[in-house]
Amino acid sequence: MNMKQVFLFCIFVLALFLIGCRPEKVYVCADGSEVSDTSLCPSAEAAEETADVAEIVAEESTVEESVEAEVQDYTLSDSEKALLDTRMQSNTRATLSTPLVKNLHPGDVYVAGVGIQNIIGDHDFVVTIKFREAKDFSGSILETDDALIQAWMSKNLYTTYTLERSEELVLPLIIEVGDTITNAGGPTLPGTYIYDVYVDYITNSGNTDEYEKLLLTVQVAE
């Protein structure tokens, strides 16, 4: 084997080593479990639960009814995963699969994705979503009780995630549009509901620093 062949062989072995050492992309399921692909997330099938609906004592009788509960599937779709892959470049810190979610209505559920790529070294990361403001389609601010709009994000189970340098994490971002936007029962109105999505990392001193700040806009249709 001549020197050129030895050199090419070494390059080949090094490439195999780097491929084998490359951190994998991690997907987080709605229940908080981490998998290598969303197809491995626990399925959300319709489940049956038995509840006592009424108990009537009339001499010797008791009435019980079975209630079927529907379980919502919060798995990130293949189309949202593909959008994240398109948006995530080599120098991208974090991105949303769909920054503008359009044409939702009260009661609708939409699952977008948050992609995080660690380009700064091994750290713990945490995601926080905070409601900013709501506007109607003319640009006027809508009167809201902010906690009710914040509750549209209550299905998200974000905690602290440890990422190695160059490792990617994909989180589902679950949006569930509520029926009311004021404590007085004011109905959810058409317009844009804007959230800040903070991706922070924990420093060596234990403090939290901003890694990336993303803007999520949820559009409620007329």
C-alpha cells in the first residue's frame, strides 16, 4: 500500500469516526419523554374511563354510566418536522417550524415545533413561552386577561434539557385556543395573539442567559 492509499484510508476511517460520534437529534414527546423520532412517541388512542355519573338510591337501584374520553394527539407532524429541517441551518440557534399559525378558531389545537441547536458548548437549556399582546385585524389592542391567553400554552411540559455542543433538540409547541379572553366571559375575538418564546441556557455560575428569543403569532380567524 503506497502513501497515497494510506492517506486515503486514514481519511476514510476518520470520516466514519466523525459520523459515528455526531450527536443525534432528540425529539421530545408531549408527555416529556425523549425519543430519536416522533414515531416512537406514545400513541394517544381514544381511552375509556368509567365514572359514576349518577347514583340514585330508590329502594335497591344504583345508576352508573361509562363515559368515553377522547385523548388528543399532540405529536409533531411530519410536515412540521420538515419545516424545522428547512429552517435549521448550521449557525441557527433556535427556530420555530411555523412562526405564524393561521386561521385557528376557539377550541382548535395546533402543534408547531421548536428546534434548538447548541452551538456554544455543553449546557442546560430551558424554554419559556410568555403572552405579549393581542390585536384585532385593524391593529387595535384587544382587552384580555393575560392568564387566559397564556393558558393556550398550558399543555406544554417544558423542563430543563441538557445538550452537548452541536446537539439538536425538537420540542412540540402545543397551542390550544380558548373560548374566552376576559374573566367576564368575553369571547375569543378574531385577531393576532402574540407570544415571546424564550430559549435560555444555564451558565456555569448557575445563572440563566438568553440564548435566542423567537416570536410566535397565533391568528384567530373571523
